[in-house]
Amino acid sequence: MDIEKELAHLQQIADWMDSKFTIPGTSIRFGLDSLLGLIPGVGDTIGAAVTAYLIAQADRYQLPHHLKMRMAGNAFIDWFLGLIPFAGDIFDFGWKANQRNLNLIRKHLQDRQDKTIIIN
């Protein structure tokens, strides 16, 4: 599988988890992470497991340790604050940890490509 197909697959996961659905009559987007968060305790943990998959993929792209830690921090914030009844569910609408983490992967790959172009 080439890198563009892999990133498209990761984008699909991030979209499903963070922004697949729209509240009718608004531009507010949400995903399965917000829906799972309605299941006390268990839902946020399931969402965190999906986010962990994205972080595991960061190793494939040789992200530096500090970026993987930032990704883990995004996941932790999403999980921990998601445990708070109601307020955590509202927080999930805006935080979108999966999109944030995918953006970190994309930025790293773009920066790495830019450095390669400059060197060559």
C-alpha cells in the first residue's frame, strides 16, 4: 500500500471518529467518538483505542518521539475529559483528537518531503 492510500485510510478513520455526521440545520460536525462518549466510561475507552491505532501508525512514518507524545497527549485529553458526564460529551464536539493527530502525521511527512527537496 502506498503512503497516499494509507493516509486516505487514516483520514477515513479520523472522519468517522470526529466529523462524519452533522447536526441538522447547523454546521456542527461530530463523529462516533462523540456518540461512544454517551456510554459512560466504556465509550470513551473504545474511542481511545481507535485513537491509539492512529498513534501506532505514527511509527510507520518515523515521527519523532516528541510528536508521538503530543499525539498521546491529544488522546489522553480526549479520553480523560470525555469521562466527565455531559461536559465531556460537549468537549468531544470540538476537540477532535483523531483529526489533530492525523494533521501531525501529515505535517511531519510534508516537512520531511520539503527537506528532501531542499537537499536534492
